[in-house]
Amino acid sequence: MVKRPDGINRFEFSVLASLRANQLNRGCIPRVPQCHKVAVTAQQEVAERKVQAMPLSDAAEPPLPD
């Protein structure tokens, strides 16, 4: 079991790890020693802060309708 780091909530941790697991399944190179399961490798990468979510900028939001 991978311990979730302080400063990241459960939802963000699980979403980020699942997105990274998909990248690893497509052939991306792991940034930590690889485990037997891709999901565990992805969780370790997130826990060690080897991968991080990119913050959304205000410009990326669509304009509100009038």
C-alpha cells in the first residue's frame, strides 16, 4: 500500500495516479523502480511527487454565456 503524501487529497491522488497508470500502459517510461502492477508504480510516482497535476489557468475556462 502506498501512503498518500500530505497536501494532496484522496480524490486528487487517485485521479492523478489513474491518469499516470494509463500513460504507463501506453508505454511511458516509469520515473521510479517498476513494480509488478502498473497502478502501484503510478501511485508511487505520485507519492514521491515525480508527477504532478498541472494547474488550470483562468484562460482555459470557457466564457460564461450572457
